[in-house]
Amino acid sequence: MLNNYFNPRFIPSKTLFKAIFILLIIILLIVLILPLKLPYSFTVPGKVLAAEEWLVIKSMNGPLQILLKNNITGISKSYSVLEFERGDNAKFNFNPRITVGSVISKYDTIGSIFSDVLEYNLTLLKGELNVAHSLLNQSLSGEKESLIKEAKDNLDLAVKQTELDKKVFYRKQQLHEKGLISDEEFELSQTTLELDETAVKVAEAKLQTVLTGEKKEQIDLIKTQIASLQKQISILEKKSAGYNLISPLNGFVKWIPEGDTLLIISDTSAYVISFPIPLLKKNYVNSKTNIKVINPSGGEEITAESNGMNNSIEYLSFKPVILALAVVKGSKNNLMPGLMVECKVECGSIPISEHIKRILNSEIF
């Protein structure tokens, strides 16, 4: 009879419920107090991106936009716009050897732009430069020779006049010493000789100036015009060289649908995985978190290195998420840009209390 009293079948239901509840409380307290940790991970979808991409985009108003984007950092490395003058009949031609899937090496010519206005301006400036060079040569050769001849003739004339007046001066000097002429007449002859000697010095100086560069101002002006034309030509030639689109990276030509984007070259020396992290799971992820990339089409599991998270909130299926990046170094045959993969985010071991908190929060992604 006593044994039947302690048989659980005879314990009242309320007492049994109370005992189970107390037991659960005790177990829960033990679990919370003990420093026990269990591994935690979650799986989210991800998208494969190339490490870098070079895009050629046609804008609506005509100019071409060139963009080099680094998907590892999430920042554009360079951006430029090729503009054309209004009414310019510009043409863009791709290198005929470039096709979808073509392997591209750095510095390969992808295409060229031909501008009628640019070619016309270059031809015009080069013509003006040739004319300026001809004028300079003329100033330094033929015209200079005529100026030298003129300066020499003037010097010869001044010397002859000086010699003539010097003879007159000597005669009048003798007459003056004998008192046959007045002082005024002698002084006039002396002054005339001094002026002649000064004229000879001036003529010699002019000849020297012609020999070292007559009309220096005019020659300097022509040289300035030549320098200006050469600078303008250099600018246009540099602009023309910029119309040759040169690939800044190694990669392959990516297929793109019809639209404003004319070309994409993807660098697959490394891959970037873009994946969302549910906002409530953000605190479990850090720079040391392991990311396992699983290709749904098969192949080996690939380990990616966490590369940081965005600081802004996005929404996926009406749920707040933070976009994160992971880098897969080296080329992988089973990965390609645009591929959707599964990302297993391994957060390491976390306390059991955190597991319980997640369950109580009922966070479902």
C-alpha cells in the first residue's frame, strides 16, 4: 500500500507539473551559471562578384563614361568622361578581336574613338605650326642677311666720313696753329670729327646687334607662337590618345544585356562574395568570422575571408539586413561573377544564454 503511494501514477497532476517546472528552472539556472558554449552558424544567400570591373557606359546625352570599380573595397578607383563637341561626328569602334568571353591582358586596346572635329583641329594647328617655323627660318636666315649687309654699309659709310673729316681736321689744326683761322672754325672741325667717331661706334654696335640677333623682339614673338601651337597640339594629341580605350586590368569580357553599358571586363584573379547579415545577428559577426561558400551546382566548399560590413541598413524580403563582403583569393573554377551561392557564416562558440536569447527572440531569416 505504501509502495502505491509513491508510484508516480498516483501523484496528483498539479504536483507533477510543479515538480517538472521546478526541475526546468533548476536546469536553466545551472546552464546560465556554467560557462558552457556551443558553436553557432547561420546560412544566407550570397552573390559572386569579380575583384575588379572596368565598365564602358554610354550616357543618354552622348558622352562615354569609363568606370573602374574595386568590389573588394566597394569604391570606384577611377572615373572619367569622354565628351565631344556639339555637331561632332564621333564614332566608337570596338577592336574586332574582342568578343564575349575574350581573355584580356592589361594595356590591350579595347576600342578607338574617331572625332572629325578633333582631326580637323589637329590638321589646322599643324598647318599653322609649319607656317610659324617657316617665318622663324626666314627671320634667322634671309632677312638677317639683308640686315647685316645694311649694317655693314652704314659702318663703311661712317668710317669713310670719319677719315675724310679727320683729314680736314688735321689741315685746319695746322692753319689754327699759324693763326690763319679762328678758334670757332677750328673747334667746329674738331666737334665734327668727334661726332663722326661716335657715328662709327654706333654703326659698329648696330652691326654687332644684327650679327647676334637683329629684331630680337620679332623672333621672340614667333618663338612664342610656335610654343603655343605646340602646346595646343600636345593637348589635342593627348586627348586623341585618350580616345583609345586601354584595359587597365587583366580579365575577360563579360556578357551583358542590351542597354547603356557597352562593355564590362571582369578581373577574376580574386572573387568577392556579397551577402546579407540579418540585423539581429550582426553582433555575432566580426573580421575573424569564417565564411564557407557553397556552390549549389556542386564543387568543393570554399573558405572566404571576411572583408567588413556596410554601415547602412538594407531590406531583403521586408527584413532589415546589413550587406557584408568576403574575399576568395585566387581563381576558382567553380566560381564565376553573377553566380548565386550559399554562405555559411561560422560565428564560433557562443554562450548557451545567447542561444536561448536567439530562440526567445524568434528571429527567422
